[in-house]
Amino acid sequence: MDVTSGGLDPAEFAESARKAVAACAGLHAACRAARLAEDGLLGVLAPEEVGGLGLELRFALPVLQAAGAGDLGFPLAETMLLARHLAGPAPETAAALAAGEARGTIAWAGTARADLTGTVGRAPMAEGADWLLVRLAEGAALLPAAAFHATRAIGLDETVPEFTVTLSGGEPACRLDASAWDALAEEALLLRTALILGAAETALSLAVEHTTNRRQFGKPLIANQAMRHLLARQKLALEGIRGALTRAAGCDDDAEGVLARRAAFLAAATHGPLIAEGAIQAHGGMGFTWEVPVHRHLRRIRALEAQGEAPRLREAVAAALIDVN
């Protein structure tokens, strides 16, 4: 698909994504997959040969941002990446994922043994998944449901819970070489950044709404200068994430582009939690209750930060910048 001649704008996907995310509320995971596929969101990145739209990565960003803002309980980033990167080695599986007929996820922590046994972790919504992509010493392998057992891990994210997965060996459906896995992992950073941006945006919006409507001593909370300064700092941090994401999305797949994507994710991993924590603070004692949903966004942001291995990545980016200079 020629996105230039077609005149498509990534922002056009935002409204459809918001409606689809809202429609997924209360649905079972399998029904969510079908609903998202109906709007073509699962196949945004998948090639046309497997039923996808074959669009560039930047077209997925507003979709992921809407998912983060709407607290979508579905491994959308993982599904998009699998449908894109499995199109070559496993086209039937990629087509099923893009169509919402199968569910897949990725174990972001740990490395499987050569015989595909062992334990891996940080696999979002692995229970009930039909496919699991696991990292190997060199590349990755796609395993069917019969080759692994998922156990819910003790984690922060209640919306997209992570699972620890025990592998039982066997023949994988396909393998990705090291370069293919590296490309997938780099793209995941940008998708996580969009998810964090959406979650942080909603957290800040909830804080503004609360402080505007809540009155104490005869005036709204927003009338307090300290509160306005807090929200202003959060807004500045939010726009910093947005700017970094926009810049990274426009970069080429070269060394500079890799650095920009990593820097964008680190900006989100650094400022996203602070925005959500500030929103909780703005709610006062209410911010720590289950009735106020801000904590869900903070939990999601922290899980995404861990999946992207932010501390390790921060060291790598610092080393790269030192080398450049």
C-alpha cells in the first residue's frame, strides 16, 4: 500500500481506535481480539499478503496511544508485532493473528534453552494464548500453546497481567534470526512509548478534571498556585514524551533512528510514572483508592517500563552518546 499516494494520515486512525477500545470494555479476551480485528487494528502493520494493511510503524502509534489512554486489556503491541514479523516465516499464523482468529504474545524477559525448555517471563496475557514468541540465545522461536504453561506472575499491571511461562520443549512453528528479533524489539520500544503516552495523558486529564471540580474552603483546588504548578510540570513532561515520540517516528532505520527510538522510550519511562504519580497526588487520599482509576495507568506504565528494560537501555544510550561525542 502506497501511503503517500493514498494520502493517509496516522491521526485518522486515532478516532477509530478510541471507539474500538471503548467497545472492548467488558469483553472476554477472544472477543476483544475479534472486535479489534473488525476495525482492522490488529493488522495495521501486517503485510497485505496476510490480510493486513501493510502500513509503516508510525500508523500504529495513535492506535497504541488510544489503547493506553483507554486502559485496554489486550496485548495489542505484541499482536501487531507478531502479525508483522511472522508474515514471512509463518504467514498462516500471521493472518490468523491479524484477523483476530488466534491470540499471541511475547515473553520479554528471559531466554529459552536451545531445546526450548526453561522458564521465561513478562509475557502479557499468556494464559489462553495460542502462540508465544520466546527469545533464544540467537533470535527467537514461536511456540504453540501445547509447548508451554503459563502461570500468573505477581506484578503491578492488573489490566494486562504478565505471566511466567514454563516451556516443555518440542519443535517450534518457526524461528526468527537474531536480526529479525532485534528489529522486532526495537519496534516494540516505540509502541510502548505510545502506550505510555496514552496512559499518562489520561492520568493527567483525570487530575485536571478532579482539581477543577473539587472545592475546598470555598474554591476549587486548581485555584491553588502549588496545584497549578504541579499540573503545569506534568503537562510539560507529557509534551516532552510526545515530542520525542514524534521525532523518533520520523527517523530512518539507521543508528540515529535506533538512538532516537530508545531515547523516546526512556523519556516515556522517566516522565510517564511521574505524571501518573503526580495525578495520584492531585487526588489526595482518594488517589490511592481502587475507585479512582489513576493507579491502573501507573501500574501499566511501570510494567511497560520493565518490559523495555529501561535501566539497561539507559546505560546503552548513555554509552552511545559518549561515543558520539
